[in-house]
Amino acid sequence: MYYKNRGYKIFNVFNYVFLSLLAILCLIPLIHVLAVSFSGSAAAAAGFVGLWPVNFTIDAYTETLGNEKFVNSIFVSIQRTILGTVIPMLMTMLIAYPLSKSNDIIKGRAMITWFFVFTMLFSGGIIPNYILILELGLMNSMWSLILPHTISAFHIVLLLNFFRSIPKEIEEAAIMDGAGHIKTLFKIYLPLSMPAIATLSLFMMVFHWNSWFDGLIYMSSSSNYPLATFLQTVIVQQDFSQLNLSPEEMANISERTVKSAQIFIGALPILLVYPFLQKYFVKGIVLGGVKE
Amino acid sequence: MEETNEINNHENKRRTVKKSKLNWKRAAPLYLMLVPGVIFCIVFQYIPMAGLIIAFKDFKPWLGFAESPWVGLKHFEFLFSYSGNLQVIYNTVIISVLKLVLGLIVPIAFALLLNEIRKMVFKRTIQTMVYLPYFLSWVILGGILLDMLSPEGGLVNNFLGFFGIDPIFFLGSNTWFRPTVIISDIWKEFGFSTIVYLATLAGINPSLYEAAEMDGATRKKQTWHITLPCMMPIIVVMGILSLGNILNAGFDQIFNLYNPLVYETGDIIDTFVYRVGLVKGDFGFATAMGMFKSVIGFIFIVIAYRLAYKFADYKIF
Amino acid sequence: MYKRWLSNWLVLIVLSFTLIACSDDVEETGKEEEGSDKTEEASKGFEQGKYDPPITIDAVSCSNTIQYADGDSLEDNVHTRWAEEELGIKINYIWETTQEECDTQYNLNMTAGSELPDVMMSFDPVFTSQLIDSGQMMDISDAYEKYASEQVKEYIGSVDGAFDKYTREDGVYGIPIPSSAMNNDPVLWLREDWMQELELEAPETLDDVDQIFDAFTAEKADFGMAMSYEISDWIADTSWVFGAYGDAIPKQWVENDEGELVWGSVQPSMKEGLAKLNSWFEKGYISSEFGVQEGNDAIKLITSGKAGMSASPFWAGTWPLSDVTQLDEDAHMKPYPIPAGPDGLKGRKGSSVTQGGMLVHKDFEHIDALFLYLNRLYEGADPEAGHEFEYGYAEGIDYVMKDGEVSYNDEDFEYGKKLLVSKYFLTTQPLIDPYLEVETLAKLHEGAEPTTPYEKRVAGQNDIRKEAASVLMSQEDISVVDKYQGPPTDTMETRWDVLQQMESEAYLAIIYGDKDLDYFDKFVEEWYANGGKEITEEVNNWYQEVQNATD
């Protein structure tokens, strides 16, 4: 076996060390945010907090979790993320499947794909989108955050490429058995493309979890804001010189510890999703199994 | 060109399986499947595109789309004459191209290295860790980087100090600003970008490796002749699609990191336009600028699509 | 395996539809129609001090940092309830967003043809002129004359050029809402514990400052002073260094001897200020990182004990400078007056009192009600004993009664801290007599007994704030306020940024010592050649017009 080879063993040791260092490097900012969130506010403001809390306290968390709007926005976000992943995923599969066929089977395939790809680059901008949402009567509705993002050319192109790498023979066998396209898609392509589907789902989840701007313009009341929008309104750096604020307000706005706690709690759910999806791209899918 | 052959074979196989009884009945459901997608695309993407006309108008919100006066190519002329400051365009291109190239190579290399790890727990842990920075916004990371890269007691310079290197003013020096921006961007994004490649690796049929093993191929050879060719389609797709961003050098990042000391090397089209205050309230100009970037991105994608087809005989779609 | 997956999908889909069903019940925020809009009845409401039936004022909220008591919200809080019960005025928020995206949201609404709110606050001259240009705003001059109370007229009238921003040839399109005067004018804050330990005297001149820096850096700290790259900033300011050499202050329009406006940063006296800063930089009194630090980052040098001086507002002693005490028990900051230059000159940037203003939609039918509202709230600026606002706007929110005594201590509040009721106002800022607070604080510091309810309230503030106010007021005449209040001129729209950038680069290069001092002359020449000349002309045209209109 290749891994018994001496050269490979040396490589392997270096590889472990290198990847570990890289991973630690990536962990630093989050640990810093975490340390700040558990620190006393004066120490945090003076920039004394590195990777370990100074003057340990959980005040920031009690304050954050006590905020009604914060908790409410988490539910809005969960709802948005689930809908915003399931619907676009179905749509993407429905589009990618026919487009992964060869030109002989589906005429005008390239044309249709360009039709989608074009939208990846050109968009009307926020004003027409706003008017559209208004005209469709979707203002203040969850759908205004989901429907405009149903089609993503990037996702379509990726998925169709994954579909293409599935051996023809498998599909043909299914057709021989009398399976229709829908059945082939969901019973054969879907399980075989789990790594790809997990990847795209993750992309969609992360996108919806992190999007804030549409929530801000389409929701007229902050009680309907998704989490990312809510966080944006409280975390984003304020231009102090432009605001006429009293010192008490200034001190409140710049509470680094509370902001850090909010960032951490805000990122946590989506961070937790990842390990669950991970199995789909760590282990290979055994193609042969389905074939027989 | 191993990968080309591989792809060729694949395509050829497809052509030879061409069915004789391909009829409308067989294809109709396929077209039907596309209908909802096309409708959504028209409603939510193409209809709003009508709004692009304001790139040619002096748009006033209270007048609306129809009533705002036409100004022809004024915004575009302005864009070019004003940013006659070629430095800004040069900065944009150099930063974005380096980000594109490294943003493609680093995740692939990382995925390949990670693929060599056979301890599942370790593999998963590493994977989760590198994916974390992606979730912190540049507003937050900007603050952290400012502290970490400080020439007076910052973590990085303290570390360099061990090797007798003088403190480097990363964010305040025109020599170091671009490398700092590019490396920090890669550092933030690579873990997340790796996922696509890991998914591809997961899809490679293990029997291919078994066969190579039988033939006594070394791991290096296996990677070169099996892994990479299998990844090639996705690499090409990712590469070509990322070209659409050729003029997006990363507004959020640069906006949070730059300062007057490094305008010379760090100012990009987006930050420049933002500072000029043109975008604020001037939708016409903002649209014109977006359109310019899109057209350039689109041209690049079309060219790359053609090139991939001509030289590698691979159609990404 | 895929069967299980399919069933998972199904569950997800069913789940999602349930969620949709739940998400559809979003409140409708339509404009309420009110029955009585006859002017007669309306002015009756004004005279009686209450509208019956109540009228509605549509507003929007662009302030996202407001804190409410438990159960209260933007739409329903102690203030909105007060307005409805006391004045018969319902405040209806049609949308809310952040400060940053406020004008975007306005523009979207205008383009989409949606109704604008009845009243709009603007803090940004560009946005103000956009609103006025839209032709949708009301000329308020007659209504102001007719309905504004004497008190309101006195306060607004006490500010020079208060209406400049809103004045056009054919009318006045906004009500200025003055904020605290001299709020961001700097005083020198020094580490008093070091001053005493090193036996240093209060700095009278820039040379004294040199000595203090020398002692600080030798004995105590890494640097002498904290400064931001903005030069003239709300905190960690350096405008006072330039003020020591001439009448001009960088980054603002100042009047020269001929009564014309000129841009401060390109005046010859800047050169000496730059030379001074450069010498401080060379001596290591300024952090080499100042070029990447905004005020907020720079001030960390003080709070972490790395530097001993910053020029910051009088209120900075409460926050953020007080953080230094929390980290080092012995540390404390003390305010000092701005020192003089070699010829005895002193100067610093002055802050604008008229940033904010309220614009009114031209179709709004109850302008009298708006003035009733403002008049009433303005009474709280300096209330008489026994007035409903004697102690504050709302009991339990911005003051509490404890054992028959008024208290403003956070621990006595049910919510855990004192909240600012003025944030719930349509103006989002308190309605005040702009000079009253600093004057009162200074007076109290100098030993005056508090007599009026307002003075008694202010007397409870901490001593450092009073001391700093007194220091600030002792040099009231050295603050130089930006004289240009108009919208960006034509040439500014195309050239201003290039000039600003040129300026930042030149200033930093000279202070860092990358360029020698003579580079300043070259910069000034280029500044004028690249549009600075045209802009100066345009600014002066505006200045003339406004002065003619006010005369």
C-alpha cells in the first residue's frame, strides 16, 4: 500500500503539522471574539483582550439573550434559512437535471443555460427589485427574502456538472426499468449526488443566514428582521462624529463585549450545521452499490 | 494531457450512446421541468433588468424611472474621465486577479492535502476549524487585523521579532498593503471554498484508486492521474465563473482595512466611488458602474468558456 | 437510504408550509385616515392644547440604537402614549431602518411612489437638499411665525445661521433642531497622576506641552499623545495645534479678514502646525500607527495607559477616558485649557449646533399640531418647578421618585438603568436650549447653588464633567465653527474627494516626515488648481446668497 512507503510517511508527518498550524491560524479570530465576549467592558475597550478573557463575566450574554428582538430574530432567520434552502434546492435540481443531458436529447441546452448564467452578472439593482416586491404584494412577507434568490446560475452550473459525472449507464439502467425522469432524478441522481447537494445546501443556508440588506429594506418593522439584519443594525460601526449622542449612548453603542457575544451567538447555529453535513463530503459515496 | 483525454472519452461515450428513438415524448418532461425555473428567472431577474435604463438617465427618485431625463452615456464618460486616475483601475485589477488565482489554487491544494489524512476525527476537526473565519464579517476581522498586525506590539510583529525581523507596518505601507489584503482574504475564504472540492473528491469512484494500486502507482502518481483529472471539470467551472468578478476586488474588506497612507496601492474602484460619495443617492451612476463591471465580467466568462471548449474540448455547461 | 431522504424532504416541505402559514400574519402599517381635517377644528386643537378626535403624524425611524423599557417598542412606548393622551397626537411609524440606509429607504419609497412620512429628520446636508429639491417639502416660515412658542424661537434664534441649510429663494423648508453647543469642542485631557508624580505644571504654551511629552515618554508612557489621522476629529483631535498658529482650523470653512470663506486646510498658518506635529512625530511623541487609526482606535492609547494626553470633548471624562481608571486604580484624567502658540494664539475646532433639522411634507395638514408637540416638549428644556417635566420626561424611565426624592441612579430604575426618553421623540434628539447645559455645568463648578429644577438635575452629574465644562467655557471664544452649511456644490460633487485625498496624503506625508515642509506649498497650489478655486467661489456664492436672504 502507498502509505507504507517511507517517503510518504515523512510527507504525512509534515502534512499533519502543516494542516494543524493552518487550522489554528483560522481559529484565532473566533477565539478572540469569544474572549472579548466574556471580558469586562473596560478591558475590552482598551484592547487588552487577546485570546483569553480579562475580568471574566457573562454579563454580555445575559444582556443579549434578554433582548426580545434578538431572540425573535433568530426564529425569523431559522424559518428563512429552511425555506430558502429547500425551495431553491428543489428548483436547482429541476433545472440542472435536464441541462445536464447532452445536446442531442435536449435541444437549445446551451442557450437555456446562458439564459440563466446571464442573470449571474446582470441585475436591475435594488430599485426595480424593490418595486417588483411591492407590486407582487410581498412587502413585509418572508417570501420577499426567499423568492428573489430561488434561481442561482452558479448553483445550477455546479450541480449540472456533478450530475454529468454520474455514469450514463446508471441512468440508462433506470430507464430500462421504466423509470420516468422525475423518478430518475430523485431516486438515482439525488442519492448519488449527496456530496454536491450537501455542498449547495450549505451555500444556500449560509447565504440566507448571513443576508441582511434585503431584510432591512423589505421589512418595515424591526420586529420582523432576520438575525443578520438585526445584528447589522446593532453591530455595525457607527460614525460617531455624525451622530449627536450623549456619552451614555456612545458607551452603549460601543459595548464591544455585547457585540462580540451577539456575533458569537449569531454565528453559532450555522456553525453547528456544518458537522452534520460534513459526512457527505468526507466519506466517498460508493457508486457501485447502486448500479447492481 | 490526461484530463483532456478523460473528458474526451466521456463526451465520446455520450455521443455514441445516442439513441435512435429519441423523440419528443422523451424530451418533453425535461422541458417541463425547466418551466418553473424559467418563469422565476423571468419574473425575479429579467423583469427588474428593465431598471438598467437608469444607467443612461439622470435618475431622480421623486421623478421615477419614466420621468427622469435621459443623459445618454454621461455616467460612463464620467466614470472613465474621473477615474482617469488609472491607478485605481490598476489596483482593482491586480488585487482581484491575484485573489482569483490564489483563491482557486489554495483551496484545491488544501483539499488535496486534507484528502491524504486518514484519521477521520482529525480530518473533520481541521475542516471545521478552517471554515470558521468565513463567518466573521470584515467589520469584525478588520478590527482584529488592526490589532494583530500592529507594528507596536501586534501578535504578528512580535512573532517576526523572534527571528530578528524589524516590525512591519502591514496596513500602513504601500509595499505591504496589497499582500496583506490578498493573504487575509484567502485566509478568510479558503476553508469555505474548499468544500466544493471536497465534495468532488468524495464523488470519485474508489475503484479507480484500487485499480491504480494494483498497477503499483505511487500516491503522487495517483493524485496526478486520477484525483486531479476527476476534479478538473469542477476546477474549470469554478475558475470560469469566478471571472465574472474580475472587477470586484472586495469592497467590504478594503473599506475596513485601508486608510489615507495606502490609497496609492489599496484604493479600488468601489472604495473610490464610495468615497467620492457618488453612489450615495446617485442611483444612475451606481447602476452605470455596476453595468460596466458586469459587462467586463461577462466578456471574460464568454471568452473563457470558448477557450475551455477550444483547447480542452470541455463545455462547462 | 434514499427513501429515508425522500421522507426527510417531505417533512421539511410540510414543515415549511406550516411556517409560511405562520409568517403571513405581518402587521399592516397603512396610513390611517382621520375624519376631522378642517382647519378650524385643527387650530381649535392647537388652542386647547389637545386634539379631539386625535390626529395622526406619520413618521419613520432611522435610529437603530434606541433602548426601550420592558414591553415598550418604537410604536408603543412611554412617549407615544404621552403624545396621544396629552396632545391627541398619534405617532405612526410607517417604516424603520438604520441611520446608514435611511436615505436609500427614502429613495426607494419615493421611486416606488409610496407616500412619504409627514415629518422627516435629516442630519445630512446632502439628504436635506435632496428632500428639498424633490419639491415635496413644505415652506414652514409662516407656520413657524404663527405657531412656534416664544421659547422655541428664543432657542433656535440663539444659533447663528440656524436656518441657512433650509433657506431657498422662495421659502424656508425645514425647522432646525439645535443640539448641545460646543459638544465636540476639545479640551486637553492629561493623565493627572503622572502630572503630579512628575511635578509638571499646567501647559500654557505648546512648548510646555513639549516638556510634558518629554517627561511622559521618558518616565511613564510609550507616547505623549493620542491622535487620529482625521486631524480634526470628534475625539483624539489635533485641530488645536493648528489653532495655535493662526485663525484657520483644518478641514472646515473659515471666514478670512475680507469676510470671504476659505478652506482652512490650505491656509499658510497650517504649515507651522504641520511642522510642530512632525517634530513631535520625530521625537516619538506620536504613535507611528496614527496614520491608520480613527479616533476610536487612537483613544485606546489613553485607556490602555500607553499615552498621557488627548484633546477630546468635555464629556469624554465620563466615557471613554474613564476606562483608564477601571484598569489602573491610581490613573485619572484631568481637563486643561487649550495652550497657546508662540504668539499667544489659541484656537480649536467648534462643533456644529445645527446638524439636525425637521422637514415637513407639503401635504401634511396638521403643521399646527407639530408645533404644539414641539412647543410642549421644549418646555422640558428648562422647566419651572411643578411643571410636568420638572424632573424629566417620564417617571420610571428617565427619572424615578425614591422616598419622595428624585433619583437618576441606574440602580434605582426598574429597568436597571436610566433610559433616554428623548430618543423616542419625532426628533430622535432632545429639544434643548443649546447653551444651557455647558453654561450650567460651568456655573455649578464655579460654586453656584443650583436653584431651578434644571440646575438641580444637572447638579447630580459627576464633578469631572462639571470641571471639564468649566474649562471648556473658560475658552468659549477660541472655538471656530464651520461656516459652510450648504449642500455640496457642483464642483464639489466631482472634485471634492480628489481634494480631500490630496489633503490627507499631504498632511500625513509631512507629519511622517516622508515629505519636507515645503511640500505644503506645492499641495496648496495643486489644491487650488484641481478645483479648489472653483469650489471656494461656489461656497462664497452660497454664503452671499444666504446672507442676503437672511438680511
